Amino acid sequence: MDLELRVMDLETRLAFQDDTIQTLNDVLVEQQRIMERLQLQLRALAKRQEEMQVPMDAGEDEAPPPHY
């Protein structure tokens, strides 16, 4: 009888551990999706910033207008 109770206890623990692992995996997958989306946004922002800096840098190479 004692052995049967121990096996039942182990099976119960295993079931809870499986559920916990699945929950953690779901959270990890969602976080990975969020990170990928944020990386795409960061790349887009970096590209946009780079595009905005090009005209500023090009303007510095030009000579000032004659009225200066």
C-alpha cells in the first residue's frame, strides 16, 4: 500500500511538473516572438535614422550661400 501511494504521489508531481514546463515553454515562445518583433522595429528605426542623417551630412559639405 505504501508503494502504491508513493507511485501516485510521483505521478501527481510529474503531472504538475509537465504542466509547469508547458506553461514556461509557452511564455518563452511568446517572449521570443516579442523579441523578434522588437528587433525588426529597432532595425527599421535605425534605418530611418540613418536615412535622416544623410541629408544633414550632405549639407555640411556644401559651401555656404554667398550672402554669408
